[in-house]
Amino acid sequence: MDLASTIQSLIGSNLGIGSTGGVAPVATPTVSTALTPTVPITNDYVKSAYQSLIPYYTKLLQENGNDVNLAISRLKEDYTTGVRYTTQDVATQTTQTKEDLDAAMAKLGITFPQEQASLQDANNKRGIAVTQNADGSTGYAGGGQAGTELGRLNSDQSLRKEAVQRTAQRSLLGIGTTGQRALDTAGQTLTRGTQDAVRGQQQYGETTQQNIEQQALSMGGIAQGDKTASDLAALNSGKNISNLGGGSPLAGASVADRQAAWTAGGNTGDLPVGWNN
């Protein structure tokens, strides 16, 4: 591929850099609000406390999940905006470079014939023979000094033309490389940011599960302790009445009334000794 074709290929590649560059956006993860005990709960008091806490902790998980999805949504917006700006910048810089190249080549197209004519005029003034070829081009009879000077001019013009093209080629390569790196960076930022957000959500879920289990265990222990204390108090109350030998404080009342009084006092179970006679 010659230099001109290479430049045209670079122009085409640069202008289309945004079509396949970068990393595809990552799908938003599903928010998990499941609260499943890490170990089976067998204690009824702890189980009851756990169930009562589920609505509160589920709400926390939902709120955190919404925050995570919002963060990922913003990462996607930043990625899309970055790709659009990068693509626009590459297209603008590539177009400008092409225009500069076209202008430089057009200038050389005007300058080169003028330089040829100037050399011919100088040689004519110096008495060097000039001949007109059948195709209309001008040659130098016998070569010699005139031919050497023409060869030098042609070589110089060729090198200058190639220098202009290579400068444009380097510029286009630089534009394309910079643009592709920007797209890669945007894609990596999106991927890493999404992964961090998902990882944070998972960690929050694990911490929430630990919290609800610890709180349920504490609440269940307190409830069970209160029940044990209540049963013990009732038992001691019955024993005290029996020890006093005073009989029931509701002497003469029916068994149903005695049971009702016993229950109203916060007691459970059968009537103690001294209350049922």
C-alpha cells in the first residue's frame, strides 16, 4: 500500500473509531432483597423475632439496591457521553488533518510547476538548450548540467511531497491512538465501577443478614428470659400462698372466677395450691 492509500485508510479508520471501540455497557444487576438465615432457626422466640424484623431490613436492602442501580446508571451515562465526545473529537481532528493535507498538496501542485518553469528560464538565460518533447514536456538536450539540475529539483520536490504526507500520516496515527485509548479507558471505568457497585451491594446484603440474625437472637433471648422470669414469679407466688396456709384470696368464689383472677394478674397455667380450695 502506497503512502496516499495508507493515509486514506487511516482517515476511514479514525472517522469510524466510535462504532466498535470501547467496552459494551454492563447490564444493571437485579436487586436482591432476600433475607435467608445462614443457619436454620429452631428456637421459637428467635424465629418470631426474626420474622418481625424482615420488613425493616428488606426496606433497607431495597433502598441500597436502588442506590446501586442509580450509581450504575450514572456510570453508563458517563460512558456514553465520553464515547460520543471522543468520537466527535477524533472526527474533527481527522477532518482538519485531511483538509490541511489537501491544502498542502494543492499548494505543492501550484509551486512545483512554477519551480520547474523558473529552472527552465534560468537555464535558458544561461544558454543551456531546451527541447520540446512530443508529449509537450520540456527536456534538456544532452543532459549535462541542465539535466543534473532538473534531477535535483525533481528529487527535492518528491521528498517535500512525501514529507507533507508522512506528517499527515503521523498526525492521523496519533489521533487514532489517542481516541482508542480514551475509549478503552471509558470502557474500563464502566466495567470496574459496575463491578465495585455490585460487590458493594453483595457486601451490604451480607452485613444486613448478619445484623438481622444478631438482633433476632438478642430479641429472642430477651423474650425467652422474660417468659422464664414470669413463670418463676407465678410459681413462687403460688408457693407463698400455700406456705401461708391462708387458702385462696377468693375464698368462696367459683373456680372460674378464681381462674379469671389468676389470669388477670398476668399468670398462666393452672391455679396454684391455695387458690383452688
